[in-house]
Amino acid sequence: MPNNTTPAAPKYDVKIHSIRPEGSCKATASVNVYGDFAVRGIKIMEGSKGLFISMPSYRAGNGEYKDICFPCTKEAKAEFDKAVLGAYQQALTQGQTAAQKQESPTQQEQGQPVMGGM
């Protein structure tokens, strides 16, 4: 009988590519699904109801935008969106931590001697 356990790798491997504090497009991302399928050109957008995920799309002849790829169920969309928004929030937090470290260098980095206890 085949082993029906879930794969050890995470379902979604999300990479946040660029964070833009200004404007409605807050960041771009790509997602690797189970290591088998990649989606590029995902946008994290700021709307009137908060952040949402915009999938890669094309403009149809009637002027409507149609998603090129997308989760097929409400549950899959919720899980996908949660993974992307979670990675975005983590990238923001890491960016703030890195900025704080750059703003407050240690005494040693400033070239000042560090006093040792005797």
C-alpha cells in the first residue's frame, strides 16, 4: 500500500521580491507549490478593506482582467493568501529589525573600546 502521509516540504514556499511602502502595490512575490509548480508575478495590494493578493492576469478583449492561474476552491485560496501575506509580514518584520540594527551600531562597530570586567 502507498504511504499517504503529507510531504515533509512546506506546501507553499513564498519569496517576497520587492517591498514598496508607497502606493497600492505593497510588494511582489513568487510562490513555489510543493516544489512542483511556481507562480511568479503575484502582487500584494492595499485595498479599501486591507491587504489582498492579486494573481498574475491578462486583459481580455472586453477590458476585464482574467487571472492566469489561481486557487480553485475557497479553502485553497484562503490557505494560499495566508501563506503569501504571512511571508510579507515576516519580510516587513525582518526589514524593520535590520533597519534598527543599522541605526544603532554597537560600541565595537563604532570603533570605541569595549571595557572588560576585572
